[in-house]
Amino acid sequence: MRRISRVAEPWMPIAGWVLDASGAVVFALGLSLCLVRILHPDPLWLAGLGLMAGGALLRAIGSGTATVLGVQVARAVLSEQRRKLSASLLSGQRGAHVGLGEMVTAAVDEIEAQEGYFSRFQPLRKAAAIGPLLIVLAVALASPVCALIMVATLAPLVIILAFVGSAARQASDQQFEALERLSVRFMDRVRALPLILAFQAEAASVNQVKAAAQSVSVRTRSVLQVAFLSSAALELFSALSVALVAVYCGFRLLGLFPVPVPEAMDLQ
């Protein structure tokens, strides 16, 4: 996966997601210009409307382009992987004791499951290191304290998500193993169907396939549980960051902040 990722570096999707973050900054700037002049419009109010429209357009172009190009890159990479793997399977390079079900699972399910990695995860991983820095720099121009708050809440989030990601990888590996066992059992039972009927072993075969299917279900639920844990951590620290910035800005604008800070802040 790492070798393929280096060969198929999706720079255009990464640029699209960075453009999306830049559009958010431009939109926020236009919104601030409009809000402080909503009662007394002036030329800057129209400029704010233009910045809001431009920021929204940048976000639409960036996210749309990144999604489309990411899928194109993923399909090209997966097609090449499937071609090479199919050739190795048909030539017997995978091993003489590999079942047909395992071969089909490797060529179809395991390859197809990588689409999200190449189309969204890989571009977003690079953009996630650039986009937040752009936003923090833009915030620092208006309020260094707010930028510091955002960085302080980002650091523990990254650590927690790293642990959650490790657990998610283990759960995903176990889910693929269970899916492979299910495919092997099912394909073997289909090929041995005349013998199963001759020896009246239908019930035992059904129970074995059922147990393998239940194992896949349990593993899939484990993957989803870890995924929901990741979302919960992200929502928690995002809400914490927004709340701290809102409280600081509110008390600062009201002149009630108990600690002196070396910055001036107005509504814009």
C-alpha cells in the first residue's frame, strides 16, 4: 500500500481539499465584513458579500474537484492492482493450497475495499496537515490567543485519533479475515454440494456457513464501533475548541476577561 501510494500520489485531489479550506477562510472574512456593517452599509459591505460568494464558490470547486479526481485516481490504481493480482492468481503464484473463495475475495472484495483509501483518505491525510495550518494562520492574524486555543485543543485530538486508528486497523484486519473464512466455506460447500447431499450433511454445512456469517457480522460491528468512537472524539474536541473561543471572544468584547492579554479585539 505504501509503495502504491508513492507511485499514485494524488496531488490534484490534495490541492482541491486545500482550496476548500482556503475558501472557508475567504467566506469567514466576507462574513465578518458584512456583520459589522449590516446596520450601516458602505462599500466594504458589498466587498464582504463578494468575498462570501467567492469563498463559497472556492469551496464548491475545491471539494467537487477533489472528490471527482480522487475517484478517478482510485479507479486507475485499483484496476492496475486487480490486473496484477488476477495474473498472479491465474498463474498459481499465490500458493497451491489457497481455496477458490479466498482467491475471489482477494481479487474482488479486498481490492475494492481500498477505493476509499485512495480516493478520500490519502488526499485528505495530506490536506489535513495543510488546511488546519492555513486556518490557524488566518485566525492568528485576528487573534493569536484564539489560534493558541485551537492548537491546544488540536494536539490531544491527534493523539486520541492515533490510538483509535490503531484499534480500527486491528478490527478491520479481523473483519477481513472473517470475510475470507466465510467466502472459503461458502465456495467449498458449493463445490462439494453433491457429496453433502449424498451424505445428508445439509444441516451441518448450513450451521458452519451460518457461524462464519455471524463472525463477519460481529467483526463488522466492531469496526463500526471504533469508527463511531473516532467521530465522538472529533466532535468533542471540535465543540470544546469552539466553546473556548466563543467564551474568550465574548468576555474580551465585553471587557470582562479577568486576565490582561496583549491584543486588541473588535467585532470584526
